Amino acid sequence: MHLQRIQVPDFRVLKDVDISFEKEFTPRIFPLGSQNGGGKSTLLQLIFVLLHCAGNPDRVAFIQNLLHGFEVNDESGKRTLAIIDIWDSSKTVKLDFFVCNESFIPKDNEVTEDNERTLSRRSPRANILKKHNLLDITNLNPRDNNSFNFGERLVCQTNDTDTDIVEIETFLTDLSNKMFLTAHISQIFLFLEPDNRKSLFKTQANNQTNYYQQIKTANSKLPGFFTYDFLSIDILIEAFKKARDDDFKQAVEKGGNYGNNYVKLLDELNNLLSNKKINVQPDLSGINFKIDGDDTELYPEDLSHGELKRLCIYMWLKHNKIEDAIVLMDELEISFHPDWQYQIVRDLEEWGATNQYILATHSYELCNAVTPAHVKELDPKLQARTIQ
């Protein structure tokens, strides 16, 4: 999968956005820059939520949160949200996401008020939408329990007239498994409940759900969402268990000759740390670190934030077997030394060469790790002279 182009006419701070990500570029790593307030994080979250959630009915609440306050404001009954071009390895699929109300829906003389109430549970007029190759994603007024009231809805349409609605649904479902977003936990996530976001500017009652608890809940419901402040000990332990089990399986299948998966994983992780070695407890209940050549045990505070983060990103990509995916990463450079900000582009290319990466960033070092043509910008733009 490759995101080729994103167009956003008017969503929050994003105005007249039209950015292309060339699929023939190598590496497929695109820094996305702007000054503060340019909408980089908003753009990544919009792309992620639409493409990760539109194909899964269990995730539509996150779309509803994201689009809170986004309303149709003209007589056409339609307002474009985003047009996204995706290369699926054989052709370009154009996905047109827009919000519409009752006045936009084509009239159908065959539909009466009586039988309209018996149509699909996802939309009172789902059959009409399907007839016009329109996929009903979600009702943006979920508190309205009147099934006959169409309300405002998010709808998706494709440019391929030969693709029917079932194929669109299948494509979106497959695409949802190829979409990933990573960000720092301090980021404000627009796909969380609006009232909960507002609570950050208020004192918290003792029994009130904490904003960061909401992030944890979102992590459990959105498999493509990850915050890289998390140390990923569970992921590390699971990776070692899997490597051990794979070695044992090979020994059984090959008559006693164990594989080298465990040793290989250990070597890979040690190579990420400049002068430290990772050690696994014999019962696989935990890990510790030691200085290379020294038996002194290191505690978490003895490792830098940058070291832990680099280890975390590597394990996240490897453990989830993220391949041929679209990976959106917000402010990846936080806690990295400038040399590592430059190096992380090479790391991503090595750790997941088949993926496309779009990196919202303020780092000139990261931008300089690719060609100027790779760097995309939102207004207010970075100073051109600073990108070599």
C-alpha cells in the first residue's frame, strides 16, 4: 500500500491541502514539515482515522469524535472532507470522503416511507446509497435514535465505476490493517471524546476518567495506534517467548537441531544499544540491561530516553510484523540526539523496507536525511533555506 495523494479542502486548521507522495521515490520516507500550528498532527490523525476506522464498524465512534462540529454548510447538502489516493500495488484507488445530509441523497421513487424503515441498520437510506455506489460509513449524529431521520453522515465514494460497494468495503477493511499511527502520549488526539479533550483545561474530579486513561483505551481498540513513550516490556517478552518456541518447533521438526531465532533476536536488540546488552530473565518474566563487558545491572533510569524509544520503535515494527503498510509517525525526533534524528531515516528503511513512512516533524536533520523532493510542507511553511 502507498498513500499517493491527500486533498483536504477545509478541516480545522487545514485549508486547501494538496500533497502528493511519489510512490517511485526511494526511500519511501516523507518528512512533513511546517511551523507550529500548521496542522501536521491533525493531517496524520485525519488520514489514520479515516483509513483505519472506515472499514471497521466497531471503530466508527472514533470517526464521530474526530468530525465533531464538522457540518454541511451549503445548499448542495454535501461537504468534502478528504480525497485520498491509494496505490494498492496494481492501480490507484481514489477515495472521496464527504459529509452529506438528506438533501444530497438521490431520490428513489421505489422507496416509500414505510419500507424505508426496514432498510440497513447502518443507514435508513443505505440501499439508495449503494445504488449510487456510495458507502455509508457512519451517522455523525449518533444520539439521534430516530432511524427515519437521515441526519448528517460520512460517506465514501470511489472513482472506479467498475468497483461495486462490496468491493469498496473489502478494500477499506484490508486497508485498515495496513494503517498505523505513532505519536507521543502528550499529543492531543482528536479521535478521543471531545468532552474528554476539554477536560485537560480543567481540574479533574477524583472519579473522572483521566485523559491518559482514554488514550490507553484507544490503544486497546485501535490496533494500528501506538504511543512510543511506552517501554514495550510486554512486547519484548512476547518476542523472546516466540523466538524460543520457534527454536523448539524447529528442533522437533528437524530432529534435534534447534534454530537460532532466540540468539538472532538477542543480537539484533544488542546492536541497537551502543554499549549495553539486554538480558532476559531465565523464566522470561522480565529483562534487565548491563554495560557491555560488565556485570553491573542497569536500572531503567540508567538508559536514556532516546535509547528506550529507539528500542521501543524497533520492537513495535518487528513484533507487529508491519510490512507493506502506511506508517504515520508524529514528532518521531523527540528525545533523539541530532545524529539519531538523521539516522532514524536509515533505521526505518532497514527495519521495515516495504513500508511507506510519513513523518510529521520539526527536525531539519531528519529532513536532510532524504532529498528535498521528499520533504512535504504545510502552511506556515519552514524556511526554504534551512532544508538542504
